[in-house]
Amino acid sequence: MKLQRTLRLRTAAVGALTVCGALALSACGSDDNSGGSGGDTTKAASKIKCDGEGKLLASGSSAQKNAMDIWTQTYQSACSSTQINYKPTGSGAGIQEFLQGKTAFAGSDSALKPEEVAQTKKVCKGGQGINLPMVGGPVAITYNLSGVEDLVLDADTLGKIFDSKITKWNDPAIKKLNPDAKLPSKKIQAFHRSDESGTTDNFTKYLNTAAPASWKHEPAKAWAGKGGQGADGSSGIATNVKQNDGSIGYVELSYATGNDLSTVKLDTGAKEPVEATTENASKAIADAKVVGQGKDLALELNYKTKAEGAYPITLVTYEIACDKGNKKESLDATKSFLKYTASEDGQKALEDKGYAPIPDEIISKVRTTVSGLS
């Protein structure tokens, strides 16, 4: 269904913000580029404790790009001696750059794998890379189908659509879930990420867990489904879905709202189909378990939840940093920036931007861990 106009307008405003880290500091450090709404942002910026200086380089998750835009601009309005450059290259690319020692931290929509943790020890002298959950949100299933503004699908049907087992919009399985919809015989054009993506990893974890009979592929950052068309980044999928009638794709919610795209409601087995909203994503994240060891705070999400109002295709974006052995020249700025993003103000800034703040019991652990980075 079409999301509320107010949410679309708010998210569109976020999408219009520039990525300050890639610009000269003079273009980003003024009050006019605070990234929020007037006095609230000024107040939030005034609470930030600025440490470190110079350039702070990071890359990774494109799902958190709009969140990073807000955080970067608010932080730099307070800390003019630090220039933050976050490149939304995708989770896989972000992890690789971190492993190569090119960035102070990486953003990833999937936690580090054991072999990747082992590799981080070469970069984190005397320590290792850890996962710090910083922002959550629903992975919205977006679609463009003339005459259909309210569409319900379930895990089994989605698995078959994205694996080219269901190829027409009037397929009996889709009709059964949408008895009142006027579904055309139009061919389904499914778009997936062409780059390695944590969004893909989370989406395929959902399909593999909730619909193992129809989705046989192992979850991964790289797309493994049959057929469909690839697109670069969440923005690429959103653009292609918007331009092609009969299309469907998966993106982080802010990309759906920012492009005024319709989103699918999920039949999870609950009494009512569940919409992709930040509130419903938060209900799912609150059900997650911390499975990381020591300072690592990797989470395990429940993709098979049937709880009322819980939206199961939800991702958590981690900031990946060294627990020990951070580079001296970037340590103070890294801690200062991540303290802000994990703060009450940093999390609150995302509430109406298509993101789900991390639940208190988890984000409090993140704050403690960030303070201890060395």
C-alpha cells in the first residue's frame, strides 16, 4: 500500500541531504547543514563531545546511507575539526576495505563471519573486529503494478517469485493471498542486488528460514536466485522498480518511502498481514538475541516470528571496528562519532526517517563497548 504522505515527505527530505563527508569541510560544517530539524538538531549537536581531528574514513552498507547522512551532518556541525567520509559501497565492499586497513570502521548489514574475524586481527593489532549494532530497519518488498495498491505476499510466494518459479502476477498463489485484487497476467520483473549486500544476506536468510521448501539457496551477500535482473545498490533497485510496471524488488524502507514506492504486506501467520514500518521492525529486533562473544554484539534475528505486528524481514546494520589496535590517528574521532550515533539523540534522530532505533537493552551495551575501544 502507499505509505502515509507525511512519512514520504520526511524521508524525501532526508534523501535530499548531501553526503558531507565527500565534500570540503567548509561545505559541511555550517549550521545550515545540521541534518535535522532546526532547534532539535542544534540541541543534539551541542551535546556532542568532540575528540580527534582530520579525516575519518568509513564505507559499507548502503542501507544506512540516509542514517549516515543525518549523523554526519549533525556531528560535523558540532565538530568542525573532523571530516567524515562515509561511502555507501555495500556491506561486502565495506568489510573488504576495513580488512585492507583503508577505513576506520565499516558498516555492514551482516555480522562478520568467523573467517573474517580472524582476518581482522591483521588490522586490529592485539585485538579483533567486533560488531556494534547501530541502526535497524525493515527490508521492504517494493513493487510497481498498475491498478494494485494493496498487495499481500508470504515467504513461500516471495521465494518462488525471486527464484523464477512464479513468473506471472495472476499466478494462483498470489491470487489466493489477494482474492479482491485485480491481478494482471503481466510478467513479473524481479530485481535483486548485483553487488554483495547485507540486505541480500538478510532477505535470503528470511527466505531460507521461513520458506525452506521454495528457497533452497544458502543465505549470502551475493545473490544466488535464478533469473531476475541485477541492480547496483538499494538506490538501483528502487529506481528500476519505479521505472518498470510489473516489477518487484527489496530495499531498506527509506529507499521505498523516498521513491514513493508501494510496499508489500507480509502474511506471517499472524492474525493480520504485517506492514513494513519502523515500529513493526522494532518489535522484531526486540526479539533478537545477542550471540556475539565478549565485546562482540552480533545479533540473531527471529525470521519465523508470528508475533502480532512483528515484521520479520528486518536487518540490523553494524558498525565494525577494532576492539583494540585502532589506528592512533583515527581512534579518538572514531570513538567520538560512534558515541554520538549510539547516544539517545543519535538514535532518536532516526525514528521518523524509515529506521528503527536499536532497543535500549542492546544499545546500552553498544555505548559501553564504544567507550572502551582502544
